[in-house]
Amino acid sequence: MKLQERDFEVLAALERWGVMGLGQVDGMLFHTEVSAEERARLFFNEVRRQDYWGRAYKRLSGLEKLGLVRIRRFPYSWPVYMVTIRGFDVLKRRGRTIFASPSQGVSDRLVRHEIAVVGVGLVMTKMLGLPVSTARQVWDFANRRGRTNQARQAMPDLLVEDASGLLHVVEVELTPKSRNRYPEIFSAHQRRIDLKARILYLVNWPGGVGQITTLAHRNESSAVFAAQLAEFRAALGRCPFTPSYSRNYMPFILPAKLAPAPEAPRVWEPAEVA
């Protein structure tokens, strides 16, 4: 199999996002002319049987046979794809890598969360035209500047730059954390963002929006806004985020850009956590 430009695009996507599902690779690089709703389905990796007949699956299978991509299977979840060390080296020789080494993979416990984060990131970049940095990109920048391991506690799932140039924190929560952890996270994020920027939570459990905004209000974290992940997907990223201070702030909707998004926004450094 002779590598083509599309193969390098697949490898570059896997290197940047760390782990992706078949639907996500398909929606990002192959089925780009389908309806917005269909593309959102793919971005959130809702795979159908017929998706395994398409070009994305054939391309990934070919790259797997060459040892450039590996597939991991998890209980109760669709398989996911990652670039191998060999695939990373091929990409590096082309000068198309972002990181110094490939991702170490993902645990069984976190795979659903990581796929959801990629889905949110793809909606933001491909449908809203907003540049996004992944947690690994933010951490890589901080690590190269000698930040301590404690900074990981303030690492967002994503960092997004809206059409006005503001950098917002994005957290994707499939299940709630301990209530005692949120105040520390809210405070760490709020110390690092512009006064007009937002900490945007996308939650996936009933009552999650109210839970997050109530905890933020008690912690006096006015920058925290929350929305249901399902509503974000249904609105193709244009859903309103509920403020934690409803009397002082209107619901927030990410201002979209018309031009395609670059690979990442301006760099944002995580806070030190004592």
C-alpha cells in the first residue's frame, strides 16, 4: 500500500487527538459533504454497520496492516484507533507532528470520556470554525516551561478561542466528580482566564447543569457556565450555556467563526495548584 496524502492526514489527526473512533475519522476527513446532523453523529462516534463499508474503515485497516495505526477494543464500547510509534516516526519525517512522542493510549475507564472530548473538539473546529487546543497540547506547552505535575489538576479538557479572540476553558463531564473537588478546579481555572472568558461545562447526567452551576455559585465562581452534552450536539455546538449567576449574566453561546479553524488557539498556561 503506497501512502497517500489522505493517509498522512489520518495519522496527523490521530497524533493530535490521541485516540479517535472510526466515525470521528470518517466525519473529519472523508464524509465532509454530508448534512450537519450526520456529521455530528460521526463526530460523536455513533457508528452504524454501514460505516464499516466506507473509505475511512478501509484506510484505517490498511494503515493498521502497515503497522502505522493500532486498534484497541474495549468492553461495551466501539473500537478506537491510535497512531503507533512507527506511524509517529513516518509522520515526524514529514515534519507533521505536534508532540515529541506519540500518545501513551487511554485506559478502559477513560475511553468514553476521551471520545466525547474529541467529539466536542471536532464540533468546535469543523462546525463552528473555532481553534481548539487539547489537554495534551496545553500540558506539553506547560511542561516545556517547567511547570510542576500539580498543574495537571487545573488542566482543561479543551481550550477554545471564540470569534472575539477570548480563550475559554471547556470541561466534558460524563459523570459527576466528588463535590469537594469542584471548588478547587473552578478557582484554578478562573485565576488563569480573562475576566470576560468562560469556564464551559458540558455534562451528561440528569440535573448536571443545575448541580454544576449551584456549586459554582456557592464557590463564587461567576465564570462557570454549563449545558447538557446532548443539547450541545443537537444544536451543533450553538446551544446556550446556563450561567452560575443567573441574575447577573445571560446564557452564553459560543460565537462562531466563518473561516476554517487553525490547529490551535493562542497558548494558555494552566494554574499552579498548591
